Amino acid sequence: MAKPSKISGFPEWLPEQKIAEEKVIATIKGIYESFGFSPIETPAVELLTTLGSKGVIDKEIFAVKRLKAEEGDEAELGLHFDLTVPLARYVAQHAHALVFPFKRYQLQKVWRGDRPQKGRFREFYQFDIDIISRNDLPLSCDAEVVSVIGLVMEALQFGPYTIRINNRKLLGGIYAELGLSESARKAAIIAVDKILKIGADGVARELQKIEGISQTAIDTILKSTTIQCPIDQLAEKVAALNTSSAQISEGVQELITICSLLPASVRERLVIDVSLARGLDYYTGLIVETVLDNHPDFGTVVSGGRYENLASEFTDQKLPGVGVSIGLSRLMELAFTENLVPTARKSPTEVLVTVYDEGDRPHLNIVAQELRSLGVPTEVFFKCPKLGKQIEYAESKGIRYVAFVDSTTRAVQIKDIVSKEQVAVSSLVEWVRTVRQG
């Protein structure tokens, strides 16, 4: 007999964990839809040429190939590593049928060839929102996306959080004024993006590998990564770097505008962090990450930003966009590990109908169906052992109510396992109304 073994990097939740995750999903989905975002789904695979076109590391992409492919056949498809690149292809392909600005949310699994470790999986759910427009995208859309994430974090109640934001124009402008070429600027962004993992000394070593970079430029870049401040201090701190250009000013002004459009509750959680870089090539303006203050070592739980030309691979139309992604599986692993969500219920069932005698089962099924029609998930116990065994089953699954139906009179009594109160029920409709109101 083969022994089952867990596959590293592929999370697998127990029923009580999956129920908790579904509640989190419902909360996030409700907020997304309240802002007018619509759901879409894209295939699990994209062309490898599509996936590799935006700065992702090839080794992170899982290629898809038939096990018994013809000799010499090369893989053409790969599992998508995020939902943003597939979105760009989707929008370009269906632009004629979409209404712009196109506001979408998407909950799907993605796959990455990362080394599995705490909080990092090879297969995991992402829960994204994006706004894509034709030709131009006002900064109000950037602010809306940040606002949505703030409201989501507040609603989840996983503890205090910080939203870190920056602007690629600010970074690119600083690096350009330091004399870095376009390729060197990209390399510097990738290096700075690692600062939380390798620290300032590690970033310095990475920067020293860039061809043509001066020590003065390295020192200024490292100094810029120490800027973490409220929005009203940003202009002064950037000026202290002794670099100035129209691009830098534009990046600063965009951040000021975005912050002015945020709800007060979200602004209170906001920090401008010039060390924030986001390594992928497609970001062009706002970049954003969110962390839970009580769990700083866990890393980012929400990230994203603005992109001007992501769909340019697929269309001549200009389709700028802005969006963020919640690393749902990462977030849920933290929630389970740190007991941030209740996981007592192993079933969605609210009422267990007990069985005295198998001859009663047809009528018990009718009672159960009436409860279901009233919106109450209900089980009829699958056998008829002693009532104590049936009540133990309800307790073990977190089912709060147990119903007893008299075999002769058909009278119904329902016991609340939590309060231990048992009541006679003459009308299931009235009982449900009372419980829901309570």
C-alpha cells in the first residue's frame, strides 16, 4: 500500500480551514463588488512567449507538456505565474466587447517555481483587482485601488496594517539623474527590491555589480531607501538627495495627488517608502505593498501598482491600468498559524436533525428540506445510533443546533448546543427568523 505524502509547496486546507477561507473570500468579494468590479476567469496556461515577456525569471515558470509528447516537441504553454499578464492578453483580445474603464476582479490559482518555504508556495490563490482604461487613466483610479485594499484590510480584522507606496517615476528619475543607463536603472530597481530580504549591505553589494555605476550613485540610492515618511514630508526628504528633474517632481506630485483622494482611515495606515521597488518590469507609476504590523517578518500580503504599456505586446491600443493582488493562500496560512480567524466549524451545517428510527427518515428529510429552503444548511444524521453519539457528532463539527422530531406527533424541539437551551418549535419559519435576528 502506497503511503500518502505531502507535496512541498502545495497547500492543502482542512475543512474548517477552507470554511474560514471561504468567509474571507466572501468579505473581499463583497468589497470588490461594492466598487463595481466584475469577475472574470482566464485559462491556467498562457503561451510561454507571453509569460516571459515582462521581466519574470524563466526558472519560475512551469512549462506544460504532454507526458508522451512526440520526441523533439517543445513546450509552448506555461502555467501563469500571476494574473496580471493574462489580464493584459485578455483585455487586448476582448477589447471590442468590454466597457472601459474595465474594472475586474479575479480569484484563481497561480504557479511559481519558487523554493517552498514559510509563506511561499508553488501553487497558491491570488485575488486581484484592476482598472484598465483606453488612452489615459486618471490618478483617481490609483487612489480607488489603494482605498479598496485599505477597506479590505479593515474588514478582515487581522490586526493593524501598513500600506507602503512609492512611484516608479520617482525611482527612475533619481537613478537617471545619477547617470544610470536604462539597463542599469532596471538592475538597480531589482537590487533595491531585495532590501527586506538582504538588507542595505546586501543591496550595496548587488549595486556594485552594475556596470558603470559610481560609488556616489550607490550611496545616494542607499540614502533614498531610508526615506519612509508621511506624504507631507516627501518633497523635503527627496530634495535632500540633491537630485532633481521633471520626472522626480512628477513622481512626487502623483503620490501627493493619490494620497489626497484616500479616505482618512486609509491615509492613517499609509507610509511613503522609497525603498519599495517591485521587481517586475511592467510597473510605471504607483507601486504598493501591504504588511501586517504584528507580523513584519511574514512579508507582503497585498502588492501591485500602475502599468502604462502592459498590453502593448498584444495590441496597438494604449490600455493603461492599475491593480493590486492579495496573496490569499499566504494570507490564510498566516491567519491559521496565528489564529487570526476562527476555525471551530468543520461544516457549514447549522442544524443536525437526529434520527430515532430509520422509519422516520422520510419525514425527517422533509423537515430538513424545509430548513434548507429557509436558508439554513441542514443535515439528517446518516444512521440512528444513540442520541448521545449524534450530539457528539454535532459538537465535533461545530454544528450549533440539534433538532429532535417526535416519531408519533411530529413535534419538533431544537437544542442550542452552546447555550444548552432547548425549545419546542411550532413553526420553523418563526424559529429561523428568531435565530437570525438574535
